[in-house]
Amino acid sequence: MERDILAKNDSYAAVNRSWLAERGILALNLVSSPGSGKTTVLTRTVAALKSEMPVSVMEGDQETSLDAERIRATGVPAVQINTGKGCHLDAHMVGHALHALLPAEASVLFIENVGNLVCPAAFDLGEAAKVAILSVTEGEDKPLKYPDMFHAAQLVLINKIDLLPHVDFSVERCVEYARRVNPGVQILLLSARTGEGMEAWYEWLRLTRRSRLLGRRSAAHQTAEPSGVTLT
Ligand SMILES: Nc1nc2c(ncn2[C@@H]2O[C@H](COP(=O)(O)OP(=O)(O)OP(=O)(O)O)[C@@H](O)[C@H]2O)c(=O)[nH]1
Ligand SMILES: [Mg+2]
């Protein structure tokens, strides 16, 4: 039964992925335990980048639209998906939300998943990459305890580094544990509160978006279609 659910999800995810690819949209699935700072990272990120590139956000929570309201307060479009009893977003929900949000061509779409380090790892949403956030108050052992999530992530953001002087958290050990479950994973340290380290994350976003647009342009070139995409 679990296999059937995942197979069905994968087919919806494939539809989302091609819908996003046709429009040159970079979709990122942000995953973490509750409270590690996903929405705080996102509000700061979209406020910083919205004049440079089109951005929009999907917010996944069991209840409330508090996070979508925090994003909308920055002037960036956001939709809230409430999962009720569900502990993760799935590709069917995201497909519906895509049609409600209608992210712009060549934009970056951030999908904030439900705070949970287990279930979201298994559900492909059609994203280009998963970004896992781990805050220093959670303990450095999380990559070893929740290996599926850290294995699935392309990038790990270690957040709340402003709190490092007050907590017992070894960045070195955390990096070693993350690389043990995912040798190729990229890792950035930041504080969404002070802004330290955020520029490197923005640069990762710029580069990842750029390579997506270049890939789209060369695919369009091969099929002799005009791409219409401006690279910035
Ligand atoms: N000190 C410090 N606090 C932070 C930082 N980032 C977020 N916080 C705080 O951590 C708390 C949770 O942040 P959120 O952004 O709501 O976390 P979240 O991951 O979106 O939470 P859920 O959506 O409930 O899973 C808030 O009180 C934030 O102000 C940071 O870099 N440093
Ligand atoms: Mg949140």
C-alpha cells in the first residue's frame, strides 16, 4: 500500500517537474524539523532577492496561514497549503497550488514543507532540489539520526549560528555527520536573524537558477524554439 501511495505521488511529481521545467522555474523544497528557521530564512531571502529575480512561495503547515502571511508581508506572492493530519506535502497538493500561485517564468519557487525530518524525505514534489535546514539548537547528531532527509538534500543550511556561543554544538562534527550520509552535499552556515552567511546562500540560488536557465535555453535551442528567457 505504501508503495502504491509513493508510486502515485511520483507520477504527480513528474507532471509538476515538467510543468516547472517548461517555464524555467527553479523549485526548491525546504525541509527541516519544526522551528529551525525555514520561514525566517525565506522572508529574509525573498525580501533580498525580489528586485533581482521573480520569486514566490508555497507554505506547508498542518494548520494556520501564519507563514504565508509572513511571506506576503514582504510583498511576495505566497499560498498556504494546510495538510490537516498530514505530516508532509505531496505532489498532488503542490500541483493544485501551482495552478493557484502561477509562478512567473524563470522564477524561483520556494516550497516550505511541513516541519518534520522524516516523512517529507520520501515524497518527491517535482522540485529541482531539497534544501535541508538544521539549526544549532537541535544538536549536531541530526544527520545521523535522520539520514534519509540529509541523504536526499543537495544543500544543508546550518542556521542560527548567532547562537553558537550559547549552545553545545560542534559545526565540525555536524559537517562530518552530514557528509557521512551524503558525501557530495553542500553545506552553508548562516544566521537568518543577523544576516551572517546569507550572501553565500543567495549566491548558491543565483548560480543554481542560472544553470537551470542555461539548461532550458540549450534544450530550446536543440528544438529550434525561441527561449524568451533573459539571463541576469
Ligand atoms: N537566534 C536565531 N533565531 C532564529 C533564527 N532563525 C529563526 N529564528 C527563530 O526561530 C523561531 C522559529 O523560526 P521559523 O522561521 O518560524 O521556523 P520554521 O522552520 O519556519 O518553523 P515551522 O514552520 O513551524 O516548522 C522563531 O522564533 C525565529 O525568530 C536565527 O538565525 N537565529
Ligand atoms: Mg515556517
